[in-house]
Amino acid sequence: MAGHSKWANIQHRKGRQDEKRGAAFSKIAKEITVASKMGGGDINFNPRLRVAVDKAKGVNMPKDKIDTAIKKGTGELEGVEYIEIRYEGYGIGGAAIMVDCLTDNKVRTVAEVRHAFSKYGGNMGSDGCVAFQFKHCGQMIFAPGTDEAALMDAAIEAGAEDVATNDDGSIEVTTGPNDYIAVKDALEAAGFKPEFGEVTMKPEGDSPLEGEDAVKMQKLLDALEGLDDVQEIYTTAVMDE
């Protein structure tokens, strides 16, 4: 986010997650269940599950809730069958938006997502309409003041794809989506703990929004985020705090 404070945006996002911890538990539990069903319940052999469990620990999700979600996925406990769906569209000023969902009712989910887009000034598009504006990758953000040279050496040795310093002094390390866990573990072993990390759809460019446009865009994102079936939202929109 050249020209913008990535650090401030990350801190803002973490703060919002903390405020909505109950909803976060529910959504992460879904992801854990689906990951367990697809790849088994052992985080050492299921990278997607490892990422989901790390996310759960990041919001202090109780261990018993994590274990229950895993058992629902492996069939040890009865659970709901979820379908993965991605919707794409445009927000204020043409900013690209991708919405990842886990649902047990596709008809309900598409209606709710479409309603949120239309009510708050966006437009839901067709499959692939904005996907080319994002890159599937692992992403870690390190706090301003981190030793850039030492982190770069460790990241390159661990197999990271890129290391970049942002305008605000924070450092971003990107990896292949399947390499995220290995690189993260190697960096933590070397003494570098990211403030934020995930496997994500990273915007290839920014859509800066200010003033009323930024307010409208945040309302749209909040509406989408508030839907029970929505797991993740990715957008090119950048709104300075």
C-alpha cells in the first residue's frame, strides 16, 4: 500500500476483529471444520487446518471450541455440511471486492451478498470479474523497527518470495500459499514473530478512498462482514485512518 499506512490499517483490522470476537469464533470454527474434513484433523499434515488454528489462537479462541470444530470435520461429532463459494463485485469508486463464503444454503447466501452490495452502493459482478486484481499468497507483516536486513536474510533463506518495506516502516514478507507455514515457522525460530499473518488474496494494486467515499465503502464492507456465511473479504480499497 505505497503511500498509505499499512501498519495503521493492520492495527485497525485487528481491533475490529477483537471487537467482534464472538462472530470471529463462529467463522473460524467453520473454517476449521471444513479444513479438517478436507485434509484430516492433524495440523502437522494439514496446512490449511494449521492456518485456521493459528487464526483461532490469534483471537484467543478456547481450545475446546477448536477441538470441537476439528471433530465435526473429521466426523467424530455431527456437523453441518458446508459449501465454499466466492462472489466478486465492485464497491465505491470501482474498488474490487471478493467475498469468500462457507454456507449450507447457496440460495440464501447469494441473496444476502447481492442485497448488501446493492444496498450500500456496490455492484455484484460475474465470476472472475475482479479475481485478476488479486494474488493468492501468504502474507506476514512485521512491526516498524524490525531489523530489515536480518529479516530479509532469514526470509530468503526460508523460501519467501519477496520482502518489502512499506512507507510506514513496517515490513511485509510474501510467500507462496503452500509455503506460508514453513516460512512463518522458520522466521519465528529465527526470532522474527509477525504482528499479522495469513494466506490471503493480496490486491495487486490499490484503490485509495477518502472522505464520504471511504465512509460509504466501510459501510459496504461492514454489511458484508456481518453476514453469517461470509468468511473473508478482500478488497483493493485503501482507506486511511
